[in-house]
Amino acid sequence: MMSLLAMALPAQAGERLDRTGEAVVVYTTAQGATRQMVRSQVAALSEGHALTEVENSVFVEPGRRFQTFLGIGGAITDATAETFAKLDDARQAELLRAYYDPGQGIGYTLARTTIHSSDFSSGSYTYIAEGDASLASFSVEHDRRYRIPMIKRAIAAAGGTLPLMASPWSAPAFMKDSKDMLHGGKLLPQYADAWAKYYVKFLDAYQAEGIPVWAISLQNEPMAKQTWESMLFTAEEERDFLKNHLGPTIKASAHADTRIVVWDHNRDMMVHRANVIFGDPEAAQYAWGMGFHWYETWAGFEPMFDNVARVHDAWPDKVLLLTEATVEKFDWSQVQRWANGERYGTSIIHDLNNGASAWIDWNMLLDETGGPNHVGNYCFSPVHADTRSGELVYTPSYWYIGHFSKFLRPGAQRVSAASSRSNLLATAFVNADGTLATVVMNPTGQPITYNYYVGTASTRITIPAHGIQTLLR
């Protein structure tokens, strides 16, 4: 693994961020570079000059504050945990350090997992015996082999606290009209209460393992009929299940503080889903926020970042978070494809700028096949383990995510940041310790020199072609 350099010392709380005379610390990642996330300093901020229209500039105004940042993380699926278990002790320690250490790694602060199986499991399973509507047989024994041990180690690596979100892909087959965990199907009304209690059983079981669950989503991708575990809810069905079953059941349990996230699907239909669920006060009282994914681009459509802003503007009291993203159609020969990283950088910048408070990637670790996956839906992950050699392979996605997760810390507030030209993307946050972190991305094939303005003070910075930078002040 390429080692990451320690972060710069933070600015003191209350310090003027547009003060002149101090250098800006820059971390740079670029296509073709022999080392990534390289630390350097640029000329100190000085009084800004008279601008011309042809210049590239990034303008940051720290006084204009927006949403509070919750964090960035990735999913510990069965596939991730099974692959992790195949690594030797040194590589396991390396992976945990690479993801969770904010100094030597990229400082993940959130996690996601599944409620029983998903496609990224070696096979389908639930936590109960088939037909057990009483849930008397409920047990997470399956997860104790791989997943629970890895989650515990991740929590320890993250310093003892790692907010965990859990999502179901399907109810047990007997609870569905299709009698199949795969291929969609709907929850049968007579099992709505039992299914709601299933979430509580899961929360109880993980709590007993020493793993508190911070949030649950009602259903992963409720409009997708997949060849793997999937279950369908219309907007009205999701609203009513939340209002009449899941919400009251969670509230009456020992886990009343567990946050409930709705939708957990693509940006394309999130406005309609928000209008239906958040527009019903009885349902909305149970919905802490809305999760979304990035797969609306699967058919060649452009990412619908504006829909994130539309939901944020209409329902500002609801937290928005990307809860899953991955590059599909795995090909080992393309594991270092730079465009995969740029897709992450583009999405994170736009999602944060449009009001998202958190960003959770999909599988943290997969093997050299892009799995294991029991239906052949092989995908890329930021880090792959070549189980033939035992080596870890860090992809461009890892470095791009790291430019955010390492430097934007929970509790930060987004501030106004804008580029004067479309050839640069930018976002900026002020951390709780006073550090100003600005991420600038250049997706073009040419290096770009730009003015970096903080208030009225500025300096000149050059970003390489196909590069991403984090600027610390």
C-alpha cells in the first residue's frame, strides 16, 4: 500500500480563514503518478487581484454555512467479510488501517451492512426457520462466522465508535406473494407485523454482540426487481408500512432512537418518494431521512444530482445520504481504470453540494473476481484482495474517496464553494476544529492553474490533468 502522509495541523477554532500570509497545504492525487495523496505547500494567501473573465478560479466563502456533515464510509457485506477472512493477519491489519485510520489511512467514519443475505453473499439465507412467523427461531449465528467479527474489528480500528446502518434486501420467502427471496415480489399484508418485528430482533441480536445499529433503511431498492434478493414497495406501500408497522414497532422497542431511512434507491424517483412519505405527517414522524443510490446512470442517463437538491429544499428537516454506490461489470484487467475514481469524485462533490450529509460506498473489499456474489453480479470495490497472492490492490476509487473522508470530519459544515469554469469541480467544509478543507477536481486531460480564493484572499494553485486535490487552510 502507498503510505499516506499525516494531516496538516488544523487551524484554531475562531481563526479567520481568509487571513493572509499563511501557506495552504495541498494533497494531490493524479493519473499516472507514482505516489498518490502527495502533500505539498503553495504560496501563502495574499490579497486578491483584479480578476479577468478568462481565469480559472475557485471561490470559497467560509461565512456561508449549509448542512452538517455526518461522515463517509463503506459497507461490510458478507462478501467483504468473507474476503477479509482469507487475508493473513498483516494484510487484515493493513486494510483496517487503510480505511479507518485518519492519519495513515483515509479515516472512514460510517458503515453499512445487510439484514441477512444480499447478492454479495455466498448464498441466500435468513435468520429464521422457513415459515416461522413467530420469529422464535431468530438467530444471527450465520453472521458470527465472518461478518460480526469484521464489524467488531472495524469499530475498534475506527477508535471505538462506528455508526452502522443496516438494510434488508428481502423478507423471508414465505412472507412474500412470490414465495421467493429473489426476483422481487411483495410483502404479504398478513406478515407486515412479523416483518417489522424482524428488524427489532436484528437490532436486539447485534446489540447483544456489542454492535449498536445507528440506522436502518426500510428496504433496499424498493422499485428494483432483481435476479437477487429484492422486494417491491410502491411509494404508498412504503409509506403505509412505515406508518402502521415499522415506525410504531421501532418506537415501542428498546431501539426507539434508531434512525429510519426511507427509499434507499436511485436519485431518479427520490422526489416522488419524498413527497409521498414526507408529505404524510403520520409517516414522516418516523422517517429520519432518505437514502439514495447512483444507479440511475445504468441506462446511459446522466446522474440526476438536482433531485437531491429538490428533496433537500422541500424537506430541509430530513437528512439525505447516499447509501450505496459501486462500479458494476467487473473486469480484473480494468481494476486501475482511472475513470472509476473520477466517477466517485464527481458524485461525492455534487451530492454534497446538493445537500447530502453523508456518503456510504458499497463493498469495502472484494476478491479478484469482483465477488463473492451468489448470482454473478460482480462489481468493483475501492480495494480488492487478490486471494491467489494474498495482496491488496488499491484502486483509483480508494484515493478519490479518501480526498473527502480523510479531511472532511463528522460535524463539519459545508460552506459556499464555486468554480468559475466547468472544467473544475469543488466543494468545501469547515471542520469543528476550524480547519477549512476544499476539494477541487480536474476531470480534463490538461493541467489547470487556478486562483484559490478564501473570502478576499487568494493564492495560485496548479492541479494536474485528471487530478483531485484537497486544500487545507
